[in-house]
Amino acid sequence: MGHTITAKTPGVFYRKPSPDAEPYVADGATVAEGDVIGLIEVMKTYREVKADAAGTVSTWHVDDEDEVTIGQELVELDT
């Protein structure tokens, strides 16, 4: 069974806290509910994207620095 984490705000999605840092969550990693999986930037304001369920990352639907819209699928978790 899977769970999809979606964007709560529009903006630019970042998988890393800074350009030279490692991603918040690696492919295939396990996340707990509430873990930060990325950031969405809107007008120089960065909002954390948190997992709203626990699971293992199976598929990223967006790449680092992609523009996203509200409700857009970000990542699929195997729960």
C-alpha cells in the first residue's frame, strides 16, 4: 500500500537544505511522520515539507528545483 505526499503551497521544491548539502531524504530511505523531506520556496520564504505518513521512499515525482503547484504529487511512500 502506498501514500503520496503532496505540495501544500506553490513554489520551487528543493530536496536539499543548500546546494552543496545532501538531500533531506535519499531514494529508498525510510521516513517517519513529521520528518522533513524538502523545502518549498515562495518569494524568498522557505517552508518545510514534512512527511504526513511513515514509509519508505519509492518514487520522487519532482526533481530538485522543480516548480510545483498546490496538490502536486511530490513523493510516493511504500507504507
